Amino acid sequence: MKENQLRKLPSMETILSNSEVKELYKLYPRNLVKEAVNDLLVKIRLDSKTNLRLDISLPSIIYEVQQFLSKKKIRKVLNGTGVLLHTNLGRSPLPMISCVKVLEVMSSYSNLEYNLFSGERGSRLEYIEYLITKLTGGESAFVVNNNAGAVLLVLSAFCQDKEVIVSRGELVEIGGSFRVPDIMMQSSAKLVEVGTTNITRLSDYAQAINEKTAALLKVHPSNFSIKGFTEQVDLKELTRLGREKNLITIEDLGSGLLKNYFKELLKPEPTVEDSLKAEVDLVLFSGDKLLGGPQCGIIIGKKHLIKRIEQHPLSRALRIDKMTVAALEAVLELYFDESRPLLESPLFRMLLMDISELRKRVGYILKKVKNKKYLETIEGVSTTGGGSLPDCAIPTILITVKKEGKTAEELSRYFRDSNPPLIGTINNDTFTIDLRTILETQDEELVTLLNGV
């Protein structure tokens, strides 16, 4: 870009006095808008040295400022990806009763660590522990801010400078380039890998035990599956070996399905109930996966072991805040009536929605869309995602969007730029929306976005 072109760059005053920019003042503080404009002008001048930018018109600048302010902050989106527990989109939506509880607690003072019976200091986890133990039959429970934190805390409490034995086939990467071995090593525990990628036997664990061994670790490989010539150690056999050798048995279950509420659909997924029946000493799992709750890491196990975890210095660093306490309490209460999670949890409603119901919804949506020639409906499959049920393919209905003169990427950008943004997928050069992961309450918003195409 030449110097004389830069002279055409609108001034800060011109931009800030524009009527469209003034509309932004209703949504954002004026000084924040000014900072965003200033940063953009600086970037334009830097880009001009390498000819990276051609358009420096006022409309272009205003559009970029609008997009920057709206897209950077966290906001509601429509999930049309077909991945129910989409990590990038916040995993499990919370039940409305949980959202109401969070708002009530956050908009006032609360008895977070105040005992209303004694008038003295209390525990933020006392009621949560009560709920978890009653639901699962576990002796005791503790909660931290995520499951990786739970793994770190448990290994730090029991395996620091000692050995922990784990199957080589279970040292998984959990997304975002975070690997289970890397998290484990932060605890100063020494990992002893046994077996092979596809086969690990009980004898592999037994032969690796020595005077430095502190624990036997089982990691549920929840985001992939190995088929064919495979063999894994039965959980009951592993816990029996642990008891014989006076070692702690730890299971990182990951997905956190309490019981098999979903019959055939989730039949392969191990449950917390199964692990406790197998007498695992400590079971760890996420709160925002198949539990359908907020982000947290839940630890259930023997009372004397949980006591040691509570007393470890890391437990303070990893503790959950009052928003998580309120949300988790409300979600756990639902499980005392087995029908309520299935009715009130957005995650479970999406998981269990029959394809006939999806057909009714898509019929209603298409009836309200003015120009249907851009749209087609086809059958497809949804997935759970979030490191859960890698083999679970759920039949679904897809809406495909094609428009002459528009590429699939351009359509994807249109939907991302919309209010609210809609995130879909591109398959075979076609923009696709999976209706299963669009909440029922968002059908009208989807109609509005489709009418805008």
C-alpha cells in the first residue's frame, strides 16, 4: 500500500462519530470501542508495509471493529456440528434449574463456607459430597476445577517421587495437545508403562511392581477405540492385584456416566457405578461430559484416601468456585429422580431424541423458511464428542445449504457472522447443519438465520 493511500485512512474522530459506531456504545463502553478502533488503525499501518491490506474504507473498518468486539467475547452460539459435547463450544449445556441456581447465588451473598446450623465456618463441598455418595454408593468424594486437575491432585497426594503403573495403550492425548503422561509427570510421579498398544495383561502389571510402586492406574481411552486383536485387564482383577500388593488402584474414567441410563445407546460406556462395584479405590471423572453438569473434576473413593486429598496443598489451588458449586448441586439433585435428568438435561434430550422427532422439527423449520431452494435435508449421524463414546453413531437429520455463487466457506462465514452465530460443518463442499445439536428452543433462531441466506 502506497503512502498516498494511507492518507485516505479515516481518522479516529471520523470513525468514532459514525452512526454505526455510536450504536456500539449501547453494547460496549465507549473507551473499549475506542481501544478497538485504535488497535485496528495500528494494524492497518503495519499491514501497509507488506501490502497485506487493500481495503481501508470507512465501511470496512467499521465492519472489522464490529466483528472484533462481537466475536472475541464469550457468547451464545447455535451448535450445528452434530457433536453433542463439543469442547470448543463449551461441552454440555446446563439444565435451566442449574442456571437459575447460579444466578441466584451469584447475585447475592451465599453460605458458601458458612454453616447455617452452627453459625461457624463450613465446607463448600459438604452437600455435594452428600449428594455424590448417596447417588453412587461411594464412601466419600471431593471436587476440583477439572478432571486433569483431579489426576494431578491424586497423583501428587499418593505417588510423588514414587512409581505408578499404567498400560501403554492408555496414555492418551485428551485434546488441545495435552497428553495424560505430561499431566501425570507434573505430580513428580514416575510412570511405568506396561504392555503394548493393543494388549496389556494382568501379568504385565504384576511383573512391574516393586518397592517403589505406589499405585496402579487405569485410564479409560474415551476418545478413541482399538478393535481387532486386543486384550485389556479386567477392572476387578486389577483392583484385586492392588489389594494383594497393598497398592492404591486409581481409575481415570473421564466421561462420568453415573449409571447406564441410556440402555443400548450407551451400552459400551463404563459407568461410575461399575467402577465402584469393582472396588476401585479412587474414581476420577469430568462433570461437564456425560454427567451434564459444569466443568469440574470429581473424585470418588475410600474415605481415608479422600481425607488425604483434602489435606494436600494443591486441593486449595484447584478448588471450585461458588458458580460451580451451585450448578453442580442443582444437576446432582436431578439424579434422585431418574426421569428428571432425561427430561430436564439439554444433553440427554439431544442424545435421546428420536429421529422421528427430528423429522417433525425439520418439517416445521422448512415450512417457515421463505426460500427453500437453497436447502435440502438428508440423514446423517451425530457423535457425542468430548472424549466420550467414540463408537457411538446416533442417527440424525442434516440440513444442507447451497447457494449459487457462494462457496461453502462463504456460507460458513455468513452463519458465523450472524447473531447468534451458528457453527456448522463443511462436507463435500457443502455447508451442513446437524439438527440434533440445535436446542429445541433455538428452532426459531435457526429459521431467522436460514431466511437471511
